[in-house]
Amino acid sequence: MSVSTAAIDPSVCAPLPVLGQDVTVPLVTGGEVTYAALDYAASAPALQRVWDDVAAYAPYYGSVHRGAGYLSQLSTDLFENSRRTVAEFLGCRADDQVVFTRSTTDSLNLLAAAIPAGCQVFVFETEHHASLLPWRDARVTYLNAPRTPAQAVETLERALADRDPYGPALVCVTGASNVTGELWPVKELAAAAHAHGARIVLDAAQLAPHHPVDIAELDVDWVAFSGHKLYAPFGSGVLAGRSDWLLAAEPYLAGGGASRKVARRADGGVDVDWHTTAARHEAGSPNVIGVYSIASACKALTEAGFDNLVAREQELVSRVREGLAEVPEVQVLSLFGDDAPRVGVISFVVRGWNSSHFAAALSAEYGIGVRDGLFCAHPLVRTLLGSDPQDPGECGAPEAEPGERSLNAIRVSFGAGTPDEHIERFLRAVSELVSEGAQWKYRTEDGRCVPDRGTAAQV
């Protein structure tokens, strides 16, 4: 079984330097190999530029907003300048706010806590759990998985036409699927939402690292994304967009920083005057280094030429899809079909293999890191696999034994820091595992498939 080894056109764009690109890992079969990080959709490696910027700032770290000392003042300026950098990166409108959070999940839970009473939320079953689950205090309408972008718009329009036209409504939609990598028709969905008096929030966790996001151009009301997927470490996220619902809501967290004035009342109680800026939802000491790392990543992607990065990634996407198509046992998962535009996120199953077993062999025998499971998008993966909603299997912990068919999938994901060699090694590994089998025996331990140390397969 042959796999083409055509190289990526070097004239498009070189991969950006990232941390860990020279890390070596042991192979169960002996020796070591440079680690191939192909799990960008979970957490992308930090850009070297980001790490250098953070290291240069670290000695000057200080508490922000409430310190009179030089380092506090410097850190406050850096924190607020980071807010402006992110706003520019997202194409925010003049009256939009940028609120710093812990992650996309945190951002969407913040928005869920701020929606008006009686708000009806519309969300496709294809969403990541971060978008699917936060709306616990709202009336939620879950929409079936569409099979084309046009069907997505039509499904939303029908659902919105049937809603109460006088109450508030919110649509939550992904920009790029964390399972298939397919791009969603965000601008068209935003137009449909606004035509029916609803607002829309874009989960850009998988879109922002791979494709420019412009709030004004897409005409969405909010955007949420995570730093750890945008080549920035330290656990920070962003919710950016309209301020009115956020300012009308109680602070997401009550505490210092969110409060502008606190006074005791004569009856013994406490009166609080909350901030009317983004600080209203940023109580406590913020993750200054995490925020700065996001801003640094935004600058690095912009300065590298985002269009060039997109062009190179599209070559990688084509290379991976073509290589997988040469292995008949591989089924690539897709919602919108082969011609749908997508980012560097591809999920697949291999006939005759438990996905956990296959992913474990990629790691142990080839030094390749991918993800297996349901990718915190259980309804979508079950739909794509054609399995019953009650079938076993859970995110990251398949129940099938090695060699059994599992109800989970394998996900390979890549981006601005991925070298050509990692892609070629991955395709070669897939071909060899399918045609020749694993060189080692594996067992299930604590819900994970791991090499059975000291026991090679009979090949």
C-alpha cells in the first residue's frame, strides 16, 4: 500500500517556531524520535514568539489596576493594551467589549449567566459541549445536525420563525467544527438570526487559530475563543462583543475588581456599585500573563501574514485528506461532504480497529500525538458514526478492548507550527499500521489503551 510523499510547497509559508519542536520521546519498539504534535485542536503548542514575550515581561510582573508601584502600573498598561490588541485582532466594533476569561467554556458560561430572563437559545446538536451545555437557565431548542451549509441556515430560519417573536433569543454556533474541521456559514446564520430578532454568539475556539475572525464583517454579536488553542499558554480566554446584556447582568463573579464602590447600609447590609466596563465580569486578580500571551499570539499571527498561514494549512489539509483517501480502510468523518471548506482538523475511523488502540499505536510506535474519543461533542460524533445515542463510549475513554471496533474516532489536527515531516510520518504510520498491524500488544488500563510493556506483537 503506497502513500504519496509529495512535499508542501515551501514558497507558501514556513511553519512558525513553536515550543517543543525538538522534544524527543521514547518508542516502545526502542530508540527515540522527535515528537509529532498533531493534537492542535485540543491545545496548540505555544509559539516561540509568545514564550519569548512572556519571558521578557515576567520580571516586571505586578498586580494590575490597584497598585501604585511602577511594576503595577506597567502591568496595568500591558493588561489594557492587550485588550486593545485582541479587539483589533477580532475586528471589534467601537462599542464592543473584550472580557478576559479562563477559556471558551468560561466565556460561554459567562454569557449564559448574562442572558435576559425568558431568553430562548437555539443551538445545533453538532456543537462542542462548551457551546451545547451552558444554557441551563434558558429555554433551549436543540437543532438536528444539518448535512449542508444551506440546510443549516434553513433549519435555523424555520426554528426562529416558530419562536415567540417578542422575547429575547440567542443563537450559538461554531465557526469550525472541532470534529470535522468544516467551516460553518457564520455570516449567513448571523443574517438569519438578526432577521428574526435574535442575537448570535460565535464559538471561535477552532476558527480563530486557523482563520481570520472579524466580528464586524461576520456581523455576529459575540465571539468566544481560548488562548490555549491560539498558540498561547496559561489558561486564558476571551468573550468579545456587545456590552448591553453583559452590563445589565449581575457580575459573573462577585468580588474585588468587579465592584466600584461598596458601602455598609444603616440596616447592616451592603450596597454595591458594580463597574460598567469589562471589569464587571473580571473579578479577582486576573491572569495577566495569560492575557498578555493571547495578545502576543494575536500579534504574531497578524505579523506572520494570516493569509499565508491559511494557504499553507490548506495545503496540509489537502495532503492529509489525499493520503488518508489512499487507505481504503480509513473513513474520514464529514458533515457537509468532501468539498466543504475546512481547517486543519480531521477525524476518522479505521475499519477493524478500535480507535483508542490505533491512537495508542501511533504514539507508542511512531511518536505521534493525536486524540481519540468523542472530542467533547458526543451527539455529533454519534451522528457521524451512525451509532445509537445509547451506545457505549465516552470522551477520551473508550470502553472497547484493543482490536475491537469502538464507537469513538481518531482526530488529527495541525496548524501554523506543523512541519511537513510530521504530516508525512503520520500518513506513513497510518498506512503501515493498516497494512502490517501494530508491532506491540496493547491493553486497557484506567480507561486508556496503553502498550503492554515487554510484550511485542507476533508479526
